[in-house]
Amino acid sequence: MQLPVLNDTPSPAEHGAKGGCSASSCGTTENQMDTLPDSIREKVQNHPCYSEDAHHYFARMHVAVAPACNIQCHYCNRKYDCANESRPGVVSELLTPDQAVKKTMAVAATIPQMTVLGIAGPGDPLANPERTFETFRRLSEEAPDIKLCVSTNGLALPDAVEELSKHNIDHVTITINTVDPEIGAKIYPWIFWKNKRIKGVKGAKILIEQQQKGLEMLIAKGILVKVNSVMIPGVNDEHLAEVSRVVKSKGAFLHNVMPLIAEAEHGTFYGVMGQRGPTPDELQDLQDSCSGDMNMMRHCRQCRADAVGLLGEDRGDEFTLDKIEEMDIDYQAAMEKRKVIHQAIQEEMDSKRLEKAAKAEQHKQEPKLTTRPVLMAVATSGQGVINVHFGHAKEFLIYEASPEGVRFISHRKADQYCGGDSTCGDGESVLQLTIRALAGCEVVLCSKVGYEPWEMLEAAGIAPNGEHAMEPIGEAVMAVYKEMAAAGKLDAIPEALRANA
Amino acid sequence: MAVSIIDLCVNCFACEPVCPSNAISEQKPHFMVDPKKCTECEGDFPVFQCASICPIEGAILDSFGTAINPPGSLTGIPPEKMAEAMAELQSH
């Protein structure tokens, strides 16, 4: 059985040049989820990780119950644990299944928009089958209104499919960085397989076979599969379009290409050996080149294995073990409340989707611009509106405005991966770091901007804009784009380029 | 004749279920091998199971006190490269 995948019937626009409109979610109208079959859309419409739209409204959490791993990846260091770090594989406290269940229910009762519980490590969830499945089993009984997800490197996946299908789990994420064992050997130094540590190409080959087999088995069971890939320049970057084609043909419904995070202080192989991560441009180009083949996910925050809250925020501190111990949770009452809130959010999302569609229809009727695309950064804390002060933004969402409409490109962290000492590293201020993170953007939209950052942004060629506070992101970005066009700030695309677009 | 786990252990649980003799248990501050139970996998496997899944170089020693996974053997990071990176970090 093969699940229908987005972009199965590519529109002519999808073959456009980069910088134009190459994704199915182009235009201010089409949400990537609108083109999904109803059965899948129903499953993902309130899943913040799977739906770009939903991630503005719904929250997720990870519980760190799975410490053991059965492989080594060159971007991972099993020794690392830092409260200031936000990246996969990092956690502060390991939980037993019982503690995880308590924590999940405490969060679900306190943050009713939390819809999804994932197990993502800090090791491999399926290399800890007892702890992982005990957590899932109890949650599907005690908190049936929570969606359960798991992510895995795939090595132990074929043996786990049967058990996964028994619980309330309808989404599995497999990290597949390659389908070529030679490339695999440059990413995975070893695997533990059948009572032996197997190194190099031989180990990578087994891992790849298990991943592909597990993927096929999940699809056959009707479980949705998302594929994560880490983009490692010079290692698998040119190969990931092939990975996208392969996993799509087998029925994965979403591909998430993430940038490598590698710093010497993380103590990882790539970090210490000076392997660089991709630039935002390189990542966007790759995502665009894969998107002709497959629905791409661009809003992933690469969160910690114990993250709590909306994507991009972490409220883990409110739910430490000693704090949840003191909470008295009436989950039946909480479920009632959650249901009402979820319905209200759904209604709001539906009405916004209709509004967006109407706006886009209107946009289509207007004379088409011939101006070049522009990247804009937006400060938001959710609800799909511009509602964060520039200085308070921990991250920015990057949108591209073009004559085709507005599309979401990525998010960028304001202060990169460290939330610690503001002057660590090479002595740049947080403000300087933030401005550097916005490279390539010509406008930043936020609810307010202070005097000092205003001047620095202008000096860096980024126009600060606080005129669209509380407005929907797509509309505001398009309005600013049109103003820029009207003011003659956007050179027309040369005729030759347009012919290829 | 027994292996031992030393304080480099990061408590990842990986070794505990693969031990054929149930010699490994969760202890504070880190997992420990019961030397009375450890058989060094003799009769069960040709290689130490705990040391074959352990991700941390130097965390498990053989009965002579030698690291079964010496520096660089698991991560592929040459020890001098690691030392360089750590020295660089400490100078900040």
C-alpha cells in the first residue's frame, strides 16, 4: 500500500527557478496540508510538528525516557547535557515511564493546547523498548486524547512495528541521512547489531536496510511516516534529493531536511573535526530542490529530547520532577477543558484558512507583479500574527514574498544555539548575533523595535517594521512587499530569467 | 575475572540489558558491574557485550584495568584533535 503524497501531480510552477515559487504551499493561500487527502489531514491538522499551520497554535512535548542507543552518529555526543543547549539529544533529567506519564498529564492539564507527546531520546526510543512502550501503553490508556509519536534511527524498527501499531501511535519519524552505505560510513562510525559492534560500510549497510524495511512495514500498517535527514555539506547534501525520491516512493508523507548543528564545544566528531553546517541559503536551496518531489517540512525547531511547549519555546522548567510531584491533576476534568479549547482553536484555524483563501483569490485577480522575491523575518509567538517585540524574539520566522505570494521558508534562532552567557564566543553582543542571523532578509516585522536596534538594523540593510503589529503574518508580508514594489525598491526580474521561471 | 565500569559512565542504560549474566545494575553515581557475576561473556559471546554497545571511550575496563574502547576508537576523533579542541575551549 502506498499512501498518497503531496505534489503527486506537480503544477508547472513547481519546476520554477529557485527564488520563485517551487513548493505546493506557495501563494498566500495554499497551506501545505490543504493538498493532503482528508484521512491524513485529519491526523496531522493539530500536530505542531507535521503542520506548519498547526505549529502556531498547538504545543508538543518530549519525555526523556530512552537513554540507550544502538548506533553512533557523528553529529551526536552521548556525554552532553546542558541546560542552555537546545538541540536534539540533549536533556536535563531522565525519567522513568511512571514519571513520564505523570509529567505528560501535568503538562496536558496545564497547557491544554498540548496535543502531542513524543519520545525522541536522548538515545534511540526503540533501543529502549520496555521503557518506551510502557510509557506509550499507559498514556494510551490514561490520556487517550494525546497523540503519541516516536522517532528512531530505524535500526530496531522492523522488530517494533507490531508493538507500535498496538498503541495510539499514528506517526513515526525515521532519521534517514542516506541510502548509500559508502556515504553512511561517513556519518555512522558504528552500529550495535546481533551482539557485535559493526563499524564502517558494513554497519551502515545494515542500518540502511533496516530503515528501509521498517519504513515499508509502517506504511503497510497504515502508520504515517515522516523522514528526517540531517544536511551535512560535502557528505550527503547532494545525495538528499535521492533520499527524498526513495522515501516518497515508499510512502513517507513528509520529508524534513534539517541543518547539521556542529560546534567544537559539543564534542561531536563533526564539531571537533571542523565539519561545517549548511548556510540558510544552502538549506533553502536543497529544500526547494527536493520539494518538486516531495512535501518538505520547513518549520522544524530541532528541539531537545525533553522540550515542552509551542515549537520554539521551552517550558520544561515549569515541569521538573519536584514540581510535578506537587501538582494534583484531575485528568478527567482536564480532558473536558482540553476538548473545548481544541475545538475553539480548530474553529479559529478553519476561519483563518478561509480568510487566507479569500485573500489569495483577491491577490490572483490583481495585476501580477514582475518584481524579484524578498526575504522577510517575522517575530511571532504563535496564533499566526506578528506579536513579539524585536528585542524579545528568541527566533524569527523567515518568509519569502514574491509575485506568486508568500511562502514560509524557515525559522532562525536569534541567539543561535546557546542561551547562556550573552558575551560568550567572540564577544559579539546578542543584538549583533541577532542581526547576523537575519542575513539575507530585507525587512523585519515585529510588534515594536527599540531605538538602538532600529539604527543597527538599518545600517545592516534590514528595514525594521513595527506597523503591522497583531496582523496575520501572510497579509502583512504581502502588504509590505507591495509597498516596496510601489516604491520602486524591487527591480523587475529580467525578462530572460522570468521565461525560465 | 571481571570487567568494570568507571566514572566516565554517562548512565545511558545501554549495557544493562545486553549483559548475559545480569551482572550490571543501575547504581549511584553510575552503573556498576558485579564482579562476582561477570563472566566476561565467556561461553555466551566472543566479545564483551557491555563494551560492544557502550558509546563512551574508556568507561569500561578489562580485568587488567585497560580501557576496552580506547580514546578515538568509537567516535573516530583522533585523541590529539580532541585535546586541541578542548584546550581551545578552555582558553576562552
